[in-house]
Amino acid sequence: MEAPLVLIVEDEAKLAEVLSEYLQQAGFRTERLERGDLVVPFVERQAPDLILLDLMLPGRDGMEVCRDLRRFSNVPIIMMTARVEEIDRLLGLELGADDYVCKPYSPRELVARVKAVLRRVDLQPADLADQPEVRVDMVTFEAWCGDQRLDLTPVEIRLLNTLLTQPGRVFSRSQLMDQLYSDHRVVTDRTVDSHIKNLRRKIDHCLPGRELIRSIYGVGYKIEL
């Protein structure tokens, strides 16, 4: 299966280049345009699988481009904007966009948004669909978030691995404590909470805004991928 094609419509050349590099590293093909008036002809010729569309563009602004595209195409569109006053309109789907991000943003966050939107239309590359965003290799004792190695302690790796064995299952604190230390030392509930806090913080550097590890009040924790 050929990798999905993402069209980046952004007039800031350096930003477009960075986005292109991150997407290519994540397994996508990319094309770039710097003018809004070039988008519709491109889509009619090549039919990209997703469009990253800046709001402020020379030639034709992103709002007009999005409206024009929706007259003949259902291609997923993620709007990119620094105009905070337009967010309510974007959220209201007035333009027919599928998602939006506010500038400045993390390229990793944007790649995650692209994957999420394409996952809904089943266009994610097979290798990405088969590979969880967060994973642990207990042979090498390493943890990964996408292609980024997580700097975790041995205890944090054991804790993350336990949660990942059954995504969606709620583990009690006592069940998690049993997995934390190989010498079975006595630890408290607060010890587990402290490790969970650190683990969340480290994952958030890779997946900002994604709360993968959730607290279940009075019970324990679970991870949702």
C-alpha cells in the first residue's frame, strides 16, 4: 500500500520544510504549496489524502480555499491558524474542516493530529497502524514514543509495561506496586502516584495534550491508546 499523501499549504517555507520532514519520518509522502490559489487545481489533479491548510495565504486565504474544496471533495483538512478570533468558527465546522491547530504548535503534535484524522478514514500506513504510539521493549529495557526514545527509569519502564499489557484495563495501586521493584520492597500508594506523575510528564513531551494514562478515582490507573 502506498503511503498517504499529505499536502502542506503554508507560505512560511522553513515551517513547511520542518513539517514535511516530520511527516516523512512518520511514513507519509508530502507535497508543498505556498499559495492558496494553487490548491484547488492541485487537488483536482492529484487527490491528496489529507491537507494541512494555513489560514493566511497569498493568492487566496485558507477559508476560501476550504469552502471551494468542500464543493467537490471530502479530503480531510486540518486548518493551521494564528488568528485566535477564528477558532470558534473553525470549531463550529463552518468551513467543513476536520480539525485545527493553533500556531505556534509542536510538529510532533501536528503529526499526531494527522494520524488521528487519517485513522478515522483508514488511510494510515500499515506499519503505523500496527505499531502503538507508546511501546516497551523488555528485552532491551527501552521505551519508545513513536520514533522517540523515552528517558525512563527501570521502575517507570516496568510500570508502563504493566499498563500496556492490557490497554483499557484498570490496575489497582496494589497490582501496580507488585510490578515496580524486583526485590518486592514495601512501597506506598503515594509511590505509585509519584511514578505515574513522572511517567505522564515524560510521555507528554512526546504527545503533548494526550492524556494516555488515566486515573480512576478510588481504584487505580489505566492506559488508553
